[in-house]
Amino acid sequence: MTTNSLQDIVVLLQTAISPAIMISGVGLLLLTMTNRLGRLIDRQRLLCAQIRICPNDAKVILTRELSILWRRARLIRKSIILASFSVLFSSLIIVFLFIMPLLGLAMNLFVIVLFMLCLISLIASLFAFILDVNQSLSALKLEMEDINNV
């Protein structure tokens, strides 16, 4: 192995670190999102059990809250899927960064497109996550209105 090829490998590894760090960061975000989805599902199951045993007049409020939780679960699901695509695109970037020099391919534009897809997926995921946070406040407002009416 010559000095030039060793230097080339070092540069390649340095280049591949950025997408790897992104995978780690998005992974933590995915952990947060999946925990949030799990709590949503637990809350939905609890509300479903309460609806079965409560009087009809209370069912209206609980049903409205269930509707909000359903919308939130769909937003979180979208957010998780989009964040997962971001990780997938980052992984593909790393693979292509290693394959290109080995096979002598010049696919720079392809790597740039993958990086843009990675960022667009992440941005869309965060947007859906923000919408979920806003929806959670709607559910809380509904609960507070119910308590104030008692």
C-alpha cells in the first residue's frame, strides 16, 4: 500500500464520517418518536377501555380525544417513516462513497442527490413531528375543557 493510497483511504473515511454521524443523530430522534408512538398507543387503549364502561354523555369527549390521538399516531408514523428514509439514504451515501473509488466510478452527482434526499426526508420528518406536538396540545385542551365543564 503506497502513501498516496493510504492518504486516499484516510480522506475517504473522513468523508464517510458525516453521514455516519447523521445516522446516529437521526437514530436518537427515531428513538424519541417510537417512544412517543408507544405512549400514544397506550393512551388510545386506555381511552377505548374507558369508552366501553362510561355513560353515553362522557363518550363524546373521549371519542373526540380518540380522534385526535388517531391523527397524532398517523403523524408520528409518517415522521418515523421519513426519518427512516433519511437513515437509509445516509447509509447508501456511505456505501457509494466506498464503492466509487474501488470500482473507479464517478458518481458524484448521485451522491449529492442521495444527500439531498436524506435532508429532505429529515426535514419532512421533523415537520410531521412538529405537527404532532401541536396536535398533542389540542388533546390536552380538550381534556382541560372537559374538566372545567364538570
